[in-house]
Amino acid sequence: MHTVAWTVMGLLFTVVVAFRLATRRGRRQIWWVCATIGPATGLASGILIGNTAAVDAVLGTPNTAGLLATLAALVGACCLFIFWHAVRHESPSRAVISAHLGAAVLLGVIITGIWATAPVYDQTYGSPRDLPLSDPAYVAPSLLYNGYYAASQAVTAICAYQALRRPPRHDAGFQEPALRLALIIVIPSAVVCLVGQLAWATAELSYFTGLGGSAAFAVGDVLIMMAMAGYTAMGITVLVGPRWHRHIHSQRLARGLGGLWGRIHELYPTVTLPRAETPSRPYLRAQRMLIEIADGLSLLPVPAGAHAEPIQAVARALAHPGEDSGAPATTVLPTAETRRQEEDLFLSIAEAYAVLISADAGPDRPCSQPTAPMQRPTSAASDAPPNPR
């Protein structure tokens, strides 16, 4: 069961590592590095423990696979500590990061030293479960590993819960629906992993306490495998979720802006590209609409004295152009500080324009019918700056 569990974990982590490497795009932030190395260590541990005998035969030294798997897991736990410190602070402390690295290195040195000097590791075992639990030289490093990894899971569960309730103000990404779903997945996964590590520790102490034994090992294997499956689901959610959300959001945004964009195209064809060149991808199409609407509004005169309700004034100027001269609509409308504010502003104008056209449509009106007003979508990047002109 132990070998099967670790083999499955290795396969699951392969998916996460492949996704992360495929979307790396030159990122160098410490949190991204840790979020990539962490799953890679899970992949390494799964391969090593799932193929203990073969790895030991290749390396020519007994129990080397178990040692390397333990060290890889220590690196993964260290990455979790550093990751949560980095995402919770706008400027991560080098001293804190160095302290986490130092603690992991110290544990690695102690475990490696015991492995190199203890006679229990001088012979080959079919599985790590075959090592004698009566030997303190096996139990001590195993407990060190279990304790350190369990602590990383406790920190993960606590930090994920706090980030879900009170997202850090410096990182708008925590407002993303996909990331919030990932946090919901992480919390139970970390708790299950913590309990699994405690079950392993109970089994490793069974010779001295009389509690646990092989049953505790089996329970720990199942719990750890469930937790790693949860972490894999979280990784896929983080990688695929934002793209899916952006696609749906862009489709809704393009539909909502269709009438306003079409009117801008009629009034100011020189600031818009030909319709035949409209991008097929919803995201690019929506971004093009935003840019061309902004360019068109910079040319649209709004009659003087109609600025008490700027959105309604701009909608009337769109519906009945040429009735008066005035300031450009962009100087009348409130300033959009973020992309979401810009999208909401243009959607409000599109809705007001649609209501006006529906109310006074007639054969003498030059206005084309817009698309029906719709519910405003939630921005995929709420705090991103507006589109450059």
C-alpha cells in the first residue's frame, strides 16, 4: 500500500509540475519559485519511494532512495513555509526566508548523518516499512521529518484560512474566484495531510508505545494520498481556473458592450478597425472594444449643462449626436482608476444607451439598436490598470 500510495502521488504531482513549467513565462518571484519546486519535490518523492529497490540497485547503496525521498520532502515543506511568508507580505523578509532555509538544511544534515552512521541502513529492505521500528536510528529521523512536514501543513491550513477570510491587500490575485476556490481545496487537504503525518508518527512509535503499528501506517498512507490528490486539484484549479474565468468574463463583457461599440463604430469609423478584423478570441475582442470605445468617447461632444448625470448625458449624446457642441465625453465621465472601473463605466453607458434607444426608437433615428442590457460581469483582473490608449 505504501508503494502504491507514493507512486500515485508521483503521478499526480507530474500533472501539476507540467502545468507550472508550461506557464512559467519567465517569472522569478520567490512565491512562484516555491510553488513550482514544492510539487516537483512531491514528484521526486513519489518516484523514489515507489521504486525503492530499483533506485537502490542503480545507486549501489542500500536505502538511498528512502533518504533522498525524505530530503526531497523536507525541501517541499520548506517551500511551503517560504511561500506563505512571501504571499502574506508585500516585501518578504530575507531573514525569515534564510531562517526557513537554515532549519531545513539543519534537519537534512541531521537525518543524513544518522543515515550514514547507523548500522540499520547498511542492508537493503524491500520497502521502508520493512525497517525495524525497534531501532531508534530509524525512528528518530522519521519523527523529525514527520514533525517538520506536519508543521508545514498546519501553517498551510492556517494561512489559507486567513487568506480566504481576509485576502492580503497588496495582492489582488487573492480576489480571483479560481484562487479562492483553490484556498477552499487547500484547507482540508492540509488538515488531512497533517493527520496522515501524525498517523505515520504513531506507527513509527508503535514498538515503544504499543499503539498503531501497520494499521496506523495504512491509515497514514491513505490520508496522505488523499491530501496530495487535493493539492493536485488545487494546482490545476490555480492554473486552469483564471483562464476559464477570463474566457467567460470576456464573452459576457463583449455581449454587454456590443451595442455601445457598434454605435461608436457608426459615429467614428476612423478610430475603429474594420469589423472583419475583429479577433475571434473573446478576451482580445473585449479588449479591442474597450480601447475603441474609449477612443470614440474622447471625440464625442457632450452638450453643455448636461453633466449632472454624466452617464445619462453621454448616452443622450450618443443617441442624438450633433445637437450641440461641448466637452469630450472622457472629460465629463468619472475617471477610471482600474480596469474593472473602466469596464463598469462603459457597461453603465451601454445600458443607459440601450434604455434610451428602446424608449424613443423611431424611423428618423440614425441609431442602430444595441444589444440588450445585461448583468455586469465580475472582472478577471479587478485591480489591473485601464487599457492603454
